[in-house]
Amino acid sequence: MEKKILIVDDFENTLFVTALTLERANYKVHKANSAKQAITLLKSDIKIDLIITDYNMPDINGLEFVETVKQISIYSNVPIFVLSTEKDEDIKKRALKKGVTAWIQKPFDAKKLVEYVKKTIGL
């Protein structure tokens, strides 16, 4: 069964590189350039197996996005990775308390990202 990943990032280059990395690893990737666009996509008919989101976004930040996603019943238990340049340890701790599965620092190592994804949702 095909595994679907939603990537949310307002920086086009990161969105492109992350998607390309995961598509090469045989995942189906959906992209959103804002949290609002991602929420609209999540409320449509598609089923997402993993969400990867940036923290620093213009409309709402990554933690606010995670809180919103967790309120959508079919996504309350879907794993969420934060992929960010943010280094504040308090923010990372709050993210984990809110249900974030992993915090990955940008720039990311492509092999490690794919390993984390495989360990979390399989292939």
C-alpha cells in the first residue's frame, strides 16, 4: 500500500528538496506552502500517513498547526515531524508535549530523513 506524506513549508526550495528526497524513496508526496493550505488539504478526501511541517511559517507557526491537525479526528494519531532551523529547546519540548513525533534540524541529511520516515510509517 502506498504511503502518503504531506510536507508543509513556506520556503519553496525546502518544499522541493524534501519532496524530491521522499519521492525518490517511493513515497507519495503532497505539498502545501502554508499551514492554511495544508489544513484545507487534510480536510479533503485524501488520507495522509505522515506530516512534515516547518515551524516558522507566516500564517500560523508549526505548533499551532500541530494543535489544529490533532483536532481533526482522523489525524489525531498521525505522526508529525517538524523540520526547522529553529533551535530553541523550549519550543522543541513544547512540540513534543503537543504530539510531535520528531524534530529534525535544517539543513537535513537526506538519508537520515528517509530512515526516520521508514522507521515511523514503513514503506
